[in-house]
Amino acid sequence: MGDGGYKGGATVEGRWGCIASAVLGVPVFMFLLLVDALGDCVPDTACKKGFLTQVLLPSAVIAIGVGLLVRWAVKTARRNNPD
């Protein structure tokens, strides 16, 4: 029985994209978490700080964007140089 050309596992593009998003996403998350924790509100004013909107959402958007961009770049580079 043949496998029909299917090769299990992640693609090269997917691995590079995942590595790049983790390498950039974790430091961005830690930096934003630190800034959110150290940021102090002015006394006598309503301070709206939120973990989701100030830390998690920007970190996720940056990590996903970098991962997709690197995945696209590696796929394009492999298509142009099929070694």
C-alpha cells in the first residue's frame, strides 16, 4: 500500500514560522507584562489597565504575524531555489 506521496510531520516553512514566532513572541510578551506591571496610574484618576488588551492581545498579534511572514518567506525562497 502506497502512502500517496504523503509525508507526515511539519513542513519546513511551518517549523521556521513556529520557531520565529516563539523567539520573538515570548520576549515581547515578557516585556509587555513587565511594562504593564510596573506602569503606575496617576492618583485620583480612573486607570483602566487590562492584561488581555494590554499584554496578551498585542503579543499574540505580533507572534502570529511574524510566524506567518516567516512561513511565507521560507516558502517563497524554497520555491525560487528548489535545491
